[in-house]
Amino acid sequence: MMEDSSPGPPLETLLRDLTAAGINVRWRAARMISTRGTDAVDALIRCLYSNDAGCRLLAAWALGNIGDRKAIPFLERLAEDDEPDVRLAGECAMEKIMRMSSFSV
């Protein structure tokens, strides 16, 4: 279990919420996870391997918002995903990370 000293629900709870039945719960969790920054990157990368397409999509979105280049090789694999929305989310996340990293050089 991960240590989580961030305000709000524990990271593990938010990750579980990425697969919740309600879309509002899922998006709220993704937004809150993305505020955790690099502390959430490894957990979100694991979510990219979920059987749940919505979880993969939201994990990609959150990774794009965090902007850690570490996620790029994992996001690249989404180009082969069966779900078009997941492929698009992966592509958008990679583009956002590349834009963000070009400003922080």
C-alpha cells in the first residue's frame, strides 16, 4: 500500500474510483489524481493496463495533465488499443506532455 499524505481521499481510493459505475465519480477521481503530480504517475501507468477502457482513458488524461515524460513510452502503447477513444486519449496525453516539457527546458 502506498503512503499518501495529500489532502483529499487516499490515492488508492481514487484509483479504485476510476472504475466506478458513475462517470461523474470517475472524472472526479481523475481530476483529483492529476493534482497529486508525479506521486501518482506509477499508479496511473499501471491503470493503462486495466481491462476497463474508461480507466485506461482517464489514466491517460491524468498523465497528460501531470506532464511527466516518464509516462510517454506507456502512453505510446495505447496507439494499438482496441478502443478509439483510448487511442485518442493516449495521443493527446503524449502531445500535452511534449508541449509541457518543451516549456520546462
